[in-house]
Amino acid sequence: QGAVETLTDSERRRLGDLINRHDNNAENAVTIKRPLVRNWTVADIDEVLRAADQHDADTERGRQLFTAAQCRRCHRVGNDGSVVGPDLTSVGNRFSHRDILKSILEPSAVVAEKYRNVQIVTTAGQTIVGRVVASGDYRSPTLRVSTDPLAPAKTVEVAKVEIEAHEFSNVSLMPKGLLSTLTASEIADLLEYLISASGGSSTSGQ
């Protein structure tokens, strides 16, 4: 996935069929349909942390849920996942369970500058929000913008001469609701997987 994003426009056109097969296979491999459990919010963090304290966490199930909750589409733990968003390998060494949960439930609360969206308004009045994908050629007459965080290789091209306004957005590219198909104990397992990957403690770290 990362290699594809570094290709120039001409390289993408030359490798078009191969890239399309790669994108389709990658999406099919990580798309797991699960029923809605609950629309978890920040107000539910204490409940989830209590469940974590009372639950014998299963890191293997947490690893599987890293895929089921679609985290690996944008994040990496060790050698597993993508590099669209921040690498989570050491997240447990820097943040508590509470902090990690809050960042998942409220992704726009704090957005690192490196991962901020841009909002582009064209002369035709179209608004495009997403992440600019570097093409390797700053002289290119177009910008490529990744607008779908769950399909980062799919981009929208915008002619630079048609850009009327361009500014950073405070809205995270990471969507809300990624935990809505998980139970409290499953969220605890996912947290344990992230913490254990960092060599951190299995306690909830309120």
C-alpha cells in the first residue's frame, strides 16, 4: 500500500491494472462485516475500562479485532497494517488505555499536523476534504487527494488552476464509529493487543 502511494502519475498509469488488482485484494482482505453492538462514546470510557479490569484479556483476539475494526487499513502494529495513519507499535508506551480509547472515539479531538486533512474549494464551488498524496513531482498541474480513509489508494484529482481556496481542516481523516461492532470485552482485547505490542502493562492505566 505504501509503495503504491509513492508512484508518480505516469507510473500509476503504466501499472494501472496491477494497482487495481492490488487495491481490490487489499480491501477484500480486511473488510469484515459485523453487526452493530453499540455506538460507543467518550461517556462510556469508564464502563469499558471497568470491563477491561474484570476481563482476562486475549491478545490474539485483539490482533484479529485490529483487522475486524478496520484499524489495520490505516495503522500499523509491528509489521502488520498500513502506514496511512500513525504507527501504533509503541502507542502503549506513550498513552494510557483511557487516552487511546478517547483518541479512537473522538478522532478529531487532537490531530497531528502530519495527518491533518486539507479542505479544497474549487472555482466551480466543489469542496473536497482529504489528504494530499505526494506524487513526487511538485510541478504536476494536479493534486491527488485521498478522500476515503478506508480506501486510501483511491484518489480524486484536482487541477491546481481550479483551486480557489486551500486550508487545513480540523476534522480527522479517521472516521468515528470504528468500535461500534465490538463489545466492551472485545474493546478490552483490542486495547491489550495495542499495549502488549508496546511491551506495556496489561492494567487499564486509568
